[in-house]
Amino acid sequence: MTLKEILEKFGKVDGSFVIENMMGLSQTEIFFNQNETVPKDIEIKIDEIYENYSKDYPINYLIGKKNFYGRDFYLEDGVLIPRFETEILIENILSLGVDFENILDIGCGSGIISITLALEMPKSKVLGVDISEVALDISNRNRELLGARNSEFKESNLFSSIGEEKFDLIVSNPPYINREDMKALDERVKKEPELALFGGEDGLDFYKAIIEKSHEHLNENGYIAFEIGYNQGESVKELLSNNEYGDVNLIKDYNGFDRCVIARSMI
């Protein structure tokens, strides 16, 4: 098996990802050495990976890794695979220029938002919560892997285990896919946990639940920040405006779709 055959087998993007992680080659090395033969032991492992990949199993689960905001996060079946678009949420939180002392990440998944904010804002204390034990295990593994000592993770159904603790920022990338769009998902995406994808009939269930209770856990003039679906901008903006939030800022992704919303508590 040659590098070129791997690229043909998996496609250019996923094939390069496999080669990079299985053989330690850079993108440049892959490009200029496509006729190179893969060692037999690695070929066997790649064939095993392809057996599951051909059944629409996501490549990031099979390799156990996903790069996010310039860092490699451990990943496995049972959590949402991080998307590049979520980096837009991180960038816009950091661009606020606010020294958040305490941050709450609701639905932390693999810990990408919690850990990235903790590492980018080392003076902050970040708490990530999730209802999934698998997610919490993976988050803690990434915390150790990346040395994010100012982050911690605990089990909580939204605010259920938070007590009376308050924060300067509440952030969440909640499940936001509506029932109709769930039916049209790519087969690989359907291998990701429904718990992390389905946001109710209109996709807004978690925004409503979080916003409704958020003021109880926000400090004065605290911020709330969400990743949102491509067609949910105005709906989430209205929810925030109707619940005593101001300075509501809708942020678009690189395709021109609404992707994030950040607002400030007026209480």
C-alpha cells in the first residue's frame, strides 16, 4: 500500500489525517512522497481503521484525536467531535478583553471550550459541566494532557449541581439541531451522540433552559455566550432580549451564517 492509495481510500483530507497520525509525516512530506510504500505493520492497522471508516464511523474517533485552536485533544466515541466553527466562539470571547475570574461551560463535552479558555486566560477559573460521565472522563483526560490546571469538571444537568455559585461568564455550545434537520444529518454525524446534537423540536430547548436560569448564576454585568445553529440567530437574540440581556451581538461564520451570540446581563 502506498501513500497515494491511502489518500484514494479515505479521501484527501481524512487520508492525510490518517497518514499524519500513523506515520508522523507532514502535509508537505505526504504531498511529495505519494509513491512511498507503507510498512506492513502500519498497513495492517490502517486496514483495520478503514474497515470501520467504510461503515461511516468518524475518522476522529478512529484515530482518537482532534485539533482545536492549535492544540490536539484526545477524543473517543461518546462525545461531540469538535468543529472548527467553535473556534469563532472562543475568538470572540477573547476579543471582549474582559478578565473573567470565573467561567462556567455548560455541556462541556470533550472539554475543548473549558480547556481552551483556561489556557488562553490563565488567571481565570473555569468549571465545565456535563450530564455524560463519558464526556467528563474525556474532559479530565484532556485537562491532564494539556495542563489546564485552572479548569475542573463535574457532573451537572445544566445548573443542577452548581448550587449558589456565580460566574462572570456562562458559555455553552448546547445541542441545537431540530427534529427535521436531525433526519437529514450525514451518516457519520449520526454516529455522534444524539444527546450532544438534538435540541428539541425547534432546536432551542437548551437555550431557553439556560437563559431562564442564567441570571441566578451570573455576577453583575456578567456575560453569556452561545454557539448557535445557522438559522437560530434571531430566535436566540430574542430570547436574550426578553430575559434582561443587552449588548446582544450576533456573530457570523466564514460562510456568512449566524454562528455565535454574546450578550451582557442588564441585572
